[in-house]
Amino acid sequence: MKVAYENMPSHVAIIPDGNRRWAKQRGLSSIKGHRRGYEVTRVITKEAFKHGIKVMTWWGFSTENWKRASDEVESIMDIFVSGIDAVMQDNSENKARFVNIGRKDRLSGALARKLSQMEHDTAHYTDRFLVVAIDYGGRDELTRAVERLMSAHVTTEANVISSPDISLHLDTAVLPYPDPDLIIRTGGENRTSGFMIWQSAHSEWIFLDTLFPDFTADDLHACLREYASRQRRLGK
């Protein structure tokens, strides 16, 4: 059943924190927590699209996550590679365009090719967007945007760079709603960790103690209700 809210966000982003702690509490390996988290992302994405959200963004792997144990990093990357086919099927059912943000140059050739292929195969969809951030960091994205600006020599007659210039060179420039209206972070951590530094300037944030593998459709609806209850002045 579709739930109608007076103020529905167009773009929702989720930082799915707590997979490892969830697994540890159950005496499981950390990778089982990550696998459980992957399944939850599929469920929540479908739910979000069903209720009218246009852009759903997930932070799957940060630029800092490379510091984790090599076997854990390898297992996470294996989940991405093995899970892409199921996500592609989901995107076809949801008629959603897939967009990968972050770096591809440090990913395995197999993963980079699969991500690029899914972007290509879903490029004709225009109503919904599934965004997955892999090897993504807010500072890294801004650095790469500035490098692209310098390479393209994007300046005005006054030889200054404007805010729109920067926005057009961020990884999210392809999106119809590049700036998240609502960002949800699970796992009890009350910090942004540099996620979408530029795009989140006016985002509403909700921090939950819930470990991500326990995050449900009801939790999503609770966040949407909380968002609807807030008054966004956007500096006015």
C-alpha cells in the first residue's frame, strides 16, 4: 500500500552503518553482516521507489574503507560483483537508472566493467535513479570536480568559478535531483563522515541507533514522517 506524505523528499540518501556490529552481536563473521546489509538495501530501495522517491542513494564503500583488513575489503567487493545481476533485475522492474558515483580506477576490472555496463543498460530510464557510491568520499569528489574544472577551463568572463560550475562537475551532475533532501544514517553514529559535502548543504539529517541489517520498511516510513514534519527554510 502506498503511503502519501504531504512533503515527500525527491532524493533520499542512506549511510548504512552497523553491518559489522550486527554480525558480531550474533557471533557471525563481518561478511555475513555485509551480505545481510546488501539484501536490506534491495528491499528498502524497492519500498522507496514504490512510495514516490525519485532518487535513492546508498554509500556502499568509502575512500577510507580501504584501510580495513584486506580479506574484509575483498569480501565486500565480491558482494558488489556477485550482487550486480540481482540489482540489475531490480532496476528493470523498478524502471530505474543506475548511477555509480565515486572512483572506478581503484576497483577491480571485473567490478568496474559491471558497474559501467549497468549504467549503460539502464541509461534510458528517466523517472527513477538508483545511486551507489563505491570508493566514494566527499573531499575526493570535490577534488576530482576541481580537476575536471581546471581541465575544461571552465571560467566566466570575470575569470571566476561559480557554484553551478562546481555542481556540474560533481559525480551527481547527471541526476535530476543531485542534492539529497533527506540523509539517513543508521548505526548510532552522529556524524556525516564527509558524505556529499557539497550536495548536503541544505539536507535534513536523521541519525538512528538501529544497526543497518535491522532497518525495515517501517523505519523508512518513520523517517519519511519525520521529514514531512520538518519545515525546510533553506536559508530563507
